[in-house]
Amino acid sequence: MRVINLSFLGTLSVTDEKTHKQASMQLDQEEMEKISQLVLTLEQSQPESKLPACADCINYGLDVRIDSRQIHALFNDINLPGTAYQPLIYELMKLQEEALSK
């Protein structure tokens, strides 16, 4: 399992719990604005409350805290495609790979 944390200051940290590898990087203003816009699209969307059964799917958990608001969502390869959450999750996955490759 991998855990990604992104602070409002743009510090991205990634932990791969299987390999115990940790990495961090600082996102630039442009990347933070892109992520902010993706998060804003989530405000009008409600994720499904139940994760579809799938034995060999990748599971994605997303917790977003903005001021006093919190968004919590669980997805897998079955229910993620086509949702408002997909672009944000894919962008975070791209950034996690970039951080771990350094």
C-alpha cells in the first residue's frame, strides 16, 4: 500500500508501506493550482458509499480536508472510471511515481 500526503504548502510525501521507501518533493505553484482545480470539482460530486467487489482491483482511498470540510471516498478499478475523482487520483498517482523515482 502507498500513502500520499499533500500539504496546502505544496509538500508531497509518499510512503510505500511494502518496501518502506519514503520520498518527498515540493510542488510548484502551477501544479498546486491544477490540483486545487481538481479538488474543486469534487465539491459537486458524491462518491458511491459502497466499494464494488473485485478481488484483483487496485483500491484507491481519498481523504481531502479543506478548512472544516472533509471529503472521504473509496474507489477501485470498477467504480473509478468516469467519476469526478478520476483526474485527481490519476494526477496524484503520477506525482507519487515521480517522487519515488528520484
